[in-house]
Amino acid sequence: MQYWLVKTEPSAWSWDDQRKAGSKGEPWTGVRNHTAKQNLAKMHKGDQAFFYHSVDEKSIVGLVEVIREAYPDPTAKPGEPWVVVDMKAIAPLPHPVTLADIKAESRLKDMALVKLSRLSVQPVTAAEWTLVCRMGGIA
């Protein structure tokens, strides 16, 4: 299993929206960065991701699971190379983990969220995943 972090503006698609999509999940549409697109294409069914509220909140608020691997983004213009994966909500973090919390933890200094802050779909190492889950109240 691989781990990821996906960013969203809560005014466009929030954790509550993701949760309400239920077990059928929802396509992760609108990614328009080639590195982020490549990361979506690397995702496999069963991979998990942190659900990150960007802009004002800047915090990891939940966990999602990939339930369908990459396919063409239905919101893309014809001929554009963008892809989506379908994700479903797994669980909220009991204690959201803020960007400030992550930056304050020296063991997370190399996390993509710190180093590549603008990238909307990022890989997360197993060690980072475990530590952030602990910080968020999931053992």
C-alpha cells in the first residue's frame, strides 16, 4: 500500500462533502498540474490518503481510500490528459493536524507538504503516515 496527501479548498469540496459521498466515493477532479496528475496515475485501489483542507484551515482533517484507479477526468476538455481516481472517506482525524504542527515536528521536515507546499497530490512515506496519524489521534 502507498500513502498520499490530497489537498482541497473546503469551500469547493470539504471533508463533510467527501463523507456524504458515502461508500460510492467521488472522483478527485480538477487536478491541473502534471506532477499531481502523475501521482494520481500511480495510485492503486486500497491506497490511503490524508484529506487536507487548504487555504485558511491548512490542516489534515481525515483519511480517504482509493476505490477506483486512474481514468480520464470528466471535467477536462476533450483531448486534455488529466486523470482522476475515485476516493471514499474512511475516518475523520479526532484531532486535525495543522501545517504548523507538521512544520514543528522535526521528523516531518522532509515531508512533501513542507517541501512542495503547492503540490495538490503528494506522496507520503509510511513513517510520515504513522507519525501524522498518531498526531491526529489515530493509533
